[in-house]
Amino acid sequence: MDLMNRLFLLVCVMFTALGSATSHAQQKLQAAKSDIVFVSKQMGVPVEGRFKSFDAQIAFDPAKPASGKINFTVDMASASLGTKETDAEVQKPDWFSTAKFAKAGFQSTAIKNTAPGKYEVSGKLSIKGVSQDIVVPVSLTQTGGLTTAVGSFAIKRLGFKIGDNEWSDTSMVADEVQVKFKFVLTGVAKL
């Protein structure tokens, strides 16, 4: 193979790699249309809160889910339970300790297709400096150029040091917290 053919082949490989990276780079979270909600129980009564600020980096091809990567971060100071007093309380060290742990995050380690439009995403969830392995069932639907990913999972708040000291009494605030999400994405290939 002469030098010109080798250079041509190298350029083709580079453009193919760049094209692949560009298609993943175009996948974008539409944060204004997305939502992360958490539901805990205080004295048996469900209390709903939400995170107002979060971001995600996604590289996902529905035809090759195993090669996908998902990474999201949540601004813990954006937690809102609906009142100024409660919102200020959850930022304190016994709860989210936002001065010390500004971000929580999830990093995928594996993505598996379980049925048409359904996936299991395994990864590490990190909150307040504690990381735990979790598996999250996710359902995808598409309308026009938008892909909506919805799912939910439960965590044990005490395992992440959320609600320390006087708040560790689970008769006041239950240990289990349900996390529900809806992520609206652009740039995902057709399911």
C-alpha cells in the first residue's frame, strides 16, 4: 500500500470516529422538560420533594445498549420540599450537607436491554461521599425528535448518611426514599 492510500485510509478512519463521537455528543438532556422527584414518609405521610438543578452526559445507542454510558449530577442545594424552612433544613449537615457535598451523582457501569424500549441501567450512586451499586429500570419512548426516559428506584437514606443524629429515628422519617425521574433527551437514535 503506497503512502497516499495509507493517508486516505487514515483520514477515513478519523472521520468515521469523529462522526461516531459527534452523534453521541449531540445527545442532550432537556433539563427544563425533565424532572427528578424524591418521596419520603414522615410519620407515615408521603412527602414529595424535587431537585431543580441537574445535568447529564449521555452516549447511548438503543441498537448497542451495552456500549452506552450515562453520567448525571445533581446540585444538592437545589432540593425543594415546598417551604423555605424545610428547604433550608435539608441543606444542613444532618441531611444533605450541601456546603461539604454540593453534588450527588450516578455513573453507569452497564446497560442491558430487557424488552422493547426497556432497559436496566447498573451503576454507582454517590451521595454525601457514600457510593452504592444500584440497578435502575428505565423505559424509553420517542415522539418526534425527543426521547423520554422514565424510571424509579428506592434508596435507604441512612445508608447515605441522610438524616443523621436525631433524624435517624425511622419512626419519624422512614428509611426508604423513592426516587422517580423523567429525562427528556434529544439526539438519541430511533428505538
